[in-house]
Amino acid sequence: MSEISSHHLRKQEDLHQLFCKILKNEEPAAAIRSSTEAIKNCSAYDVIALVDRLVKESIPLPELKIAINKFLNVLGKTIKSLPDAVTHEDELLWTMHQNNQLLENHLTKFKTFVKKLNSGHKEANLQQESKQYFDKIALFEPYYTIKENILFPLLEKKWPEYRCLNIMWSFHDDIRRNLKIINQLLDSEVFDLRSFNKHVGDLYFNMYAIILREEKILFPYIATTIDKHELNQLLPECITIGFPFYNPEISNSINYSSEIISSGDLTDLGTGRLTASQLILLFNHLPVDVTYVDASDKVIFFSSPPHRIFPRSKAIIGRDVHNCHPPESVHIVHEIIENFRNGDKNTASFWISMGSRKILIQYFALRDESNHYQGVIEVSQEISEIQHLTGEKRLLDW
């Protein structure tokens, strides 16, 4: 056992040294030649553990992502030879695999439009037809939301080395940006072919890279470390968000847990007494989304109004709030919470545009009667109609 353990640790150390040579561009070709054995025997876990270690080393994110792409390219032959996850029809990993395959089909078909746009074809409506087909690829975005909000929270609870998920989330956001830019370019009256080609190239690289990393690293390691029943318990919430191309039928053989809330006991709120059922109705009918993060930075509650602005799933309950945000913005979240915790600030407000909608996002520090910090609530509201209010409308005008 000690020899096996020693060999395994040596392999991981060799991979780390190789990565550092690639990152610093210190004779990477020679480093690759001297690391042949480690490269050949690299496993899915080795990649996950290495990226976790690199994130903890606080390498600047842009540099880390570039080096990870180069490093995994060096390992490309080994990664492609790794075994696929063993899955069964309509299970979670099988469903994600099906959606990946269908995405690959759409990417392949869209190349035909890319070639026509680059060949100078004068076909009428070619740009419009390209846009209509590209919309099918853009439908894939909720797949990443499912991973970030439903799958990743479970993995964070189960894996000590979960920080590779933060990097994958960052690549998701790169894909989202490219989807948005390409959509705008195809909608433009003056078509910028050079910009289009650049962003399509970036999009294809990242989408294919994520598919490979899921199919050969993420999914197989999930399949060997996470109980299948626990994984499949996530399916109903995944389907609520909606997979882009294939959603499974919920099997009656899978026992999906559901908690029955007792509505008999009253809770004294100081200004009234409500049952648990009444409290749920109250929160879910407020015209705002509410998420509560406690004093230890764990998500402990979110409301579920009919049309939630930002998706939430039960999987995030107990999740560290810092893992609920992409790496590029998590430092701002940390800064807000620390200002609240230290008593320097009590509120923070932001507003963004989502299509035709204007969204107001506000954070409020929660303090008890002794002014001790008890957490923060995030309150999000769609305010487009409020912005357009003029004059008055009184109760008697109803």
C-alpha cells in the first residue's frame, strides 16, 4: 500500500510540476518529455485534485484558465482514452450525456452556415437563416445553469477537492458571453465577419472542451463517488429549469423525496402568529425573490415565487454563498458580506438589464436586538413597470 501511495503522490507531484512549467512557459516541451509516465497514467481524479490545488494557490484566474487549457491539451490523448461513466437511460448523467451529444450535432450542422458566410455566398436571407439555426445552440445555456445550481452544490458537499467546479463555471460564463455576442452579430444590419469568426472559434473551443471534460473527467468521477440514487434525486429540479434538448420521463421506480410540512403549529412573529404553510404562502406571493444567507455564510432559505428571476434549487441549502457565484465576481460578494459583518455597511444595491426587463438586486444585513450580525438577505425584483409609473392611482380608482 505504501508503495502504491508513494507512486500516486509522485505522479501528482510530477503533474503539478509540469503544469507550473506550462504556466510559466519554462521550457514546456522539455517538461512534457520528462513527464511522459505521469501524462500516460493520469486519471480523472488526478486532474480534479490538481485543479483544486491550483485554485488554492491563488493563481490569477485568467492565467490559470489559459494554462489549464494548454495543460489539458497536452493530456488530450490520455483524457480521450479514459473510460466513460456507466449510466442507464433517463438517469441524470445519462440525460446530461444525451444533451451533450445533441449539442455536438447542432454545432456540426452550424458549421455549414459558418462556411457559407465565409465563402461570400450571396444567398438571400443567409444571415437570417444562420441566426435561426444558431438560436438552437443558444438554447443550451440552461444546461450550465443546471450544473451550477443543482449538480455543483451536491459535489461541493461530497468532494474535498471541489474547486475545479469554480473554474468550469468560469468557462460557462465565457460561453455565455460568446453566445450573446454572436447573437448580436447575426442580428446586426452590418455583418462583421472577422468578429463573428473570432467569437465562433472561441465558442466552439470552449463548448467542445467542456463536453470532453464532462464526459471523460467529471461524469466518470461522479459515477464512482456519488450514490446513484442521490444523483437521480436531483432530476425533478433539473427538469424544472429544463434541459435544452432532452428531458427524461420521471421514472416511477425512482423514489423522489418530498418533505411534508406540518401546518398545525403556529409561530409567534411578534406582530402575528402564522403556520408554516402560511409563511410559505406569504414568501412565495411577495413580488420579490428572497434568499437568506446566515451568519456563517451558508444559504438557509429561498422563496419560490411563480416566476423567479434567478433560479434556485433545494440543492443550494447549506451551500457556502461564495460557491454560489462565478469566480470573476465572488470577491465582490465576499467584500459585501465582510462590510455587513463588520458593521461598516447595511445595504448594497445593484440593477441590471435582462432583455427588456430591469432587475433591482438588493442586499440587506440582518442584525438582532443586540446588533449582532445574523446574516444577509438578497432581494431581487423586476422593476420595469415601476420605472414607468407616472401621476397617481389611488385606491378609489380601482
